[in-house]
Amino acid sequence: MRPVFIVAICCLATFLYSSCGNSHQEERKATPASSVQPAESPSAQQPSQQADNRPVVVAFGDSLTQGVSGESYPAYLQGMLNQNGYRYRVENQGVSGDTTSDGLARIENVVAEKPALVILEFGGNDGLRGIPVEETKKNLDQMIGKLRAAKIPLALAGITLPPNYGPDYVKPFTAMYPELAKKYRLRFLPFLLIHVYDKPKLMQPDGIHPNEQGNKIVAQDVFELIRPMLKQEQASSKAS
């Protein structure tokens, strides 16, 4: 295992354990590395009645979803959807420090909103607090079950833990995401930060959260994950 992986993921452990509430915003560069920008407010994009009618994609998770206002992965995902002709409104329902128990307590609010799609990202705080894997998996299973019962499509984004938590804990923790994905036939990412966690230039100075450029890459990964689930909506939008 590469030393940089251990350093990066151990930093993730320390930060998430302290509830990830005070992430530092990185210095802005004069020239962005990507042309993808956060979407403007709905009122600035188009008439309010059109924005209100767009199907909703709920990004549901903890601080890795919440991010920094305007620079979170859901913000960049909105821009990518807009630029690629997908008429959806991305709603960021990430809450810093949330565990799967907190997510389960909030899931009925998501169901009531009747979104077109949910991107589910929870579990990191559970693992870093040593919550039994069985409990975490049960909570995730119940959240997925409630969304499926409401016929709401979803995609699953996983997280991993530092190796010092021991293989007896880390192995079943990591395995629960593909197991749940297989059980419910879900599209999923094994690790939300897979392409940025070990690259300092893509991380904020705290070494934990992706910076502006990093979140663009996370958003691209999520976009590719959910894109096949949006084709039918895209076609109907183009026809309208």
C-alpha cells in the first residue's frame, strides 16, 4: 500500500471524526483547470417557472457531499448537467458530520420530495467512530429500501477507511457498498474520492476535502455514474 494513501486517508479519518464542520476554502487560481463552472442560480438561468419544473436530483450525504458553497461536487454536477443538455436541478442535502443514523432520520424528507434521482453517500463517519459495520449496513439498507419502495432511482457512493482500523473492521466495511449495490442492483462508486484523495493539488489545505479542481473531478465521476440513468429524461427534454 502506498505511503501517500495512508497519509491521505488517515487525514480523512481525523477530520471526519471531528465532524468535518470547518473545511477551509482553497486559494482561487487565476485560470481554472476546467471549463466546468458551478451553475448560476435557477432564476439567473431561465424563467423561474421552468426551473421549478425541472426534475430534482438529490445529493444526499455528509460533509463530502455538503462541501463548500459554490464549489461542492453537487454544484459542479449541476453545471455539467446543464452543459450536456440534461434538464435537472441538483439539490445538495449533504450535512457535515452526519452518520447513517442521521441519514436514516432525514430520508423521509427526501422521499417526500419525490426526486427523480438520489445520490446516496454515507458511512464514513460511522466507520471512523467505530460503529459496528452491521449497524451501518442496516441503516444504509433501510435508506435504500425506503427509496426503492417509493420507486425513486438511486446511485450509491462509497467511502473507505484508513488501514490502521484493522482488516477485521475495514474489510467488511469496504465490502458493504458492493454488497448493497449487488443486492439492489444499484450503480455505485466504491470510493467517492478515488481520483483525488492522493493528489495534494486537488485537495484543500486541510488535506481532507477536495478543492475547487478536485470537486470538478468528483462531479465528473458522479456525472458518469448517473448519466445512463438520465438518458430517457434527456431525450424527452430535447423533444419538448
